Amino acid sequence: MPTASPRPLSEGERTLISVTAAAVGVLGLIGFIISFATVMDAAKPTFGPLAFMLPLGVDLGIAVFSALDIVLARLDMRVRWLRFIPWTLTAATVYLNIAAYADAPGGPDWFAVVAHAILPGLWVVAVEIGTHAVRKRANLASPSRRLDSIRVSRWLLSPLPTFALWRRMVLWEVRSYPEALHRERERILAKTDLQDRYGRLWQYKATRRERALYKLGELAPAGTQTAPLPPPSLVRPALTAAPVRKPSSRRPKARKSTRPAVAPSEVDELMPLGWQIAADHETRGITLTRDRLRDAVRQTGRSISTDRAGALLARLRTEARPTAQEAA
């Protein structure tokens, strides 16, 4: 499946990005100049002659950690908690700017409070938008590390099944959303096959291997061949011959059957198909029974009765699988 990759930027887009970055820098510089004097005056009683170092250090820390967050995002090495450092420093700057106006004796000066708080807030918003854009391009450049997001409309229309789908994407390490939908379709079909085969209590009646494969998302639905069958010469007989029992002194009572017996020659034409079905069931770890053999043959478009399926299964159990030379 071809993966998306970031397209190269045109000359006009590069120019627009440069102009936008310069405008964001000017915005940060304006906010720094306006808040510098206010914070320095508020810090003089505590820091004395070094009061100018406080706004300089805080604003420089905001710029440095914001730039570091963008650089790490570009290198696809972003530290998620790093974004909280410029947020905290910006909150401290806003508080130092508005503290004198919010605690004024005549009541808070809301114009001054909003005026001193809006510029640092705009700086943080601009840096977050730039970091988001850089991170998106870094994710497109390395799609193997990116987990596709699920549309918001699907979350709103079907929240619980969507959460289950997202959970399986995480547990099965499926990062592609279309591939996750394909595997979800196969999972639903496999569950339907198990319900048809074992009934509503299939979780208790199915074999442990089938339940494990279903839980791992590796149980293919009936009629779907996940991998090509190996050559007949490399496949062991699908089913071993029935064990030979010691003769008993008691003669078994013959059961009277109203159905006519099926002659062995009536299943000769179905033997090649029967060997393929037996090999497929052996590969998937499923015991081949008369009903499963009958259903598998019918899925290929051939008609077969239950008695004929029993006769075919008996021959598969008693006869050895022909080699490639014999089949040719």
C-alpha cells in the first residue's frame, strides 16, 4: 500500500512561511518590549539592581523552549511534556504583568489586565500552531511510526464500536486506518462463521485455537484463503488413517439404514478438491469433519450431499495423498 509523503514546498509557499515566521517573531518581540518594563518594576523590591534579569530570563526561556519544541518536532523526536515549559513561563509572565493592575486599590483595571495578557497568549498560540504544522510534516515523512487518526464523524455516529476499532489498532499494531477497516471486516466475517458453525455459544464450543486466532485477528473467514497452498508433495496427509482396533469376540450388530450406500467411485471426481480442503484445514489447525467438508465443497459451487461428504471424508482418511508425480 503506497504511503503518503509530504510534497515539496513551492517557492511561493517558502516565501509565505518565511514571512509568517518573521511576523511571529515581531509579535513576540512586541510582547517582550511591552512586558519588560512592567515586570522589571514589579521585580525591583525583590531583585533590586538585577530586576531587569527577571523579564529577560523569562521571555528568553519562552523563546528558547518554544524553538526547541519545534526543532525536536521537525526531527521526529518531540518530547510531549516540553510544551508545558513555555506555557508555564507564559502564565508566569502574564501574572507578573497583571498582578499590579488586578490588585489595584480602586479595583482591577480590566483594560490593563487584558492588554498585558493578550500578547503573551498570542505568542503561545502562534508557537503551538507552528509546532503542529512541523510535527504533521515529520509524521508524513515517517509514516511507519504514525497511527492514523479516525474521523470525528465516526466517533460521533458510533462511539463504542469506534473505540473498539481504535483499541484493536493499538493492540494489533495496525497503524493504517484502511487496513484496520479491512481487518475489522474480516473479523466480523470470521465471527459470523463461528456463530454459524457453533451457534450462539460459539465462545464456549469453538476450539481453543480458533478462539485464540480470533482474538489475535488472524482467523480468516470461511472461503478466504490467506496464503497459497503449498505443492502437494510438500504437504503431509491432511488426516491420518484411522487406528486399527483389535478384533473383538462380539459381533457388532448391523444397523439398518434407509439411505442408499454411496459407492467409493461416486466421489472420485471430488478427491482433488477434497485434498485441497483437507490441506487448508490442516494449515489453519481446524479438524476436518463431515459437515465442514460438505460446507467447504458447497462454497466452491459444487453440489454434494451429506452422505457423499461422509464417503469422501472416509476416503481422505484411509487413502494416502498422491505425490506430485502421481498427480501429474
